[in-house]
Amino acid sequence: MTGRAPHTPAALPAAAEIERASALCLRPAPGKLAGFFGTGAHRLALRALARPLLAGEPVVAVDGGNRFDPYEIGKAERALGGSGRVVLSRILVSRAFTCHQMEALLARRLGPALDRSGARIAVVFGLPETFTDADVPFAEACRIFRSCLSSLRRLAAGGTRVVLVGEGNAPGLPGNRAGFFRHLVRIADPCLLLRREEEEWRDFWRGTLLQRKT
């Protein structure tokens, strides 16, 4: 007898893990930039956003690496007792594909978007991933990178909770820009790192140890 195997719903992330990640890195001190870094960081950050969104708090996200996945937020909402659909109406997403687009978003559009939506959380996914264009001179790339960070620091100083998310250096990133990602890890406070153990990255949701940088 042949036929399709019965569908098994994907396991929901544990509510306790979502709460922990949200508490650790979505409430940086005034003027600080928080960070989620390491393999799986994008998924972890998306799931952590479900808590403030479910509580009615709007969020503005800037996606620099085409990393935004609404399905992950929906799964996390269901794990927290929601329908899986409500929170997505409370998040505004803008995408940048080049470093110049990212600079324009952060310098000129993110602040007004926060004001219009009433959001106090801004999440930036894949900032270094927008610097892969080798045709942009290194000096210009450095200027843009500093400009992006200056814009985010101004927002943080004004009371916005700014969160940086990245998994590592993007494929194709010129070698002289590898330091951009490392710099983000150094300045983020708090900084949640997925740690590498036994020569492989383990998944947080299956119990990997996370380190909170102090």
C-alpha cells in the first residue's frame, strides 16, 4: 500500500527559550546597541521578537541580508499562546541590498519610520552583508560603515532599543571588510553569542550554550 506519509507539524520553539532570548537582548541599556551573533542568530532574533510584538509593541526591522522570515515569528507567537498571525501586523520591514541603500535607510528613513509607527525597537539584520560589492572602494565602505553605526547610536541615545543581528562574514565579502562583523560583536552590549563547541555550531533551540558578553 502506498501513499503519503502523514504530515507532522514542525515543532514549536520552547516558550522559555523565547522569553530568555527576548529578556537578554531586546532590552539594552540606553545608548547601547544589543546583538545576536553566530550561526542561527537570525532565527533566534526573529523568534525573540514575538514576545514584545505579542504584547502589542510595534517593531521596525531593517533587513540587509534578505534574512527576514515571518514564519519564524509566527511559530514563536504560537509557542507563546498566540494565533501565529497577529504579531506580523505590528512589524514594519525595510530591505537594503547595498551598503549605500543601508546607509540611506539608517540615516534618513529609520527614524521617521519609528516615529510613525510608535515603535521603540529597531532590529538591523545583516549589516555587513550589504558590503560585498568590491566595486565600492575600501575607504568609502569604511565611511559608510561608520555612518551606519553613528545613525544607530543616535537612535539608541534617543531611547530606541537597537538590536544588531548577524551570523558571520557574508560569502563574497572582500577580505579587507571582514573586520566589520568583528567590530559589531565587540561593540554590542549585551551581546548574545552562539558558541562553537566540538568543531561545530550547535543550535540554540536544541540546547546550545549561549554566552552573554559582559
